[in-house]
Amino acid sequence: MSVWHWFVCNGPHGARFQWHRDSASHFRDVDLLREFISEREVANPGFSEKARLTAIEALDSEDAVLVATGIQVLAVVGTEDDVRLIQKTANHRNEDVKKHARCALYERGVKPT
């Protein structure tokens, strides 16, 4: 499976991604994403870095869902330098993208600027 295909079509990320937990019996989507990426990294070393690079590339997309997906993935596998990229999207013209950026920054322990 190519990382782009996974990024666009599969996984616990994308348009329906929720940062909060709906009930006490469910995991948060970010925890599921973290687990999924960790499992893929074990099975396919280098997957995390490929996912990171794909997410960075997606931040330049005109498609708000791709940008939001990039933010979600970077919340899990992004470096400290990538946090700056997420911060830039906190001023995005799309409200959903802004929401994802703020949540990702909170997840990483960073206050939006």
C-alpha cells in the first residue's frame, strides 16, 4: 500500500476525524491514528517518515480535507519543526482547518499564536 493511497483513502483520519472521545468506551481518533501508524512502522520501517512527508506536502493543498488530514498526521508523527507548520495553518481561511490546527497544537502541548 502506498502512503499516499493510505493518506487519502484509508485510516482513522480525514473528514470524519474527531479529536474528542464520544464516550468512555471509545478511543480518541488521534489515539487510533497513533496506534495505526505505530503498527505500520513495525511492519514497514520508514512508514512514519513517509507519512510525515506526505502530511507536509498535503498542507499546501487547496483541498481543506487534505490539509486537515496533514495536520492530523503531523500531530502524531511531526517533529518540533513541523509544529511550526501546524501553527501556520491555525490562520487558514477554512474554519475546519483552523479547528484541526488548534486541536493538534493542544495535543502537542503548544498554545496557538
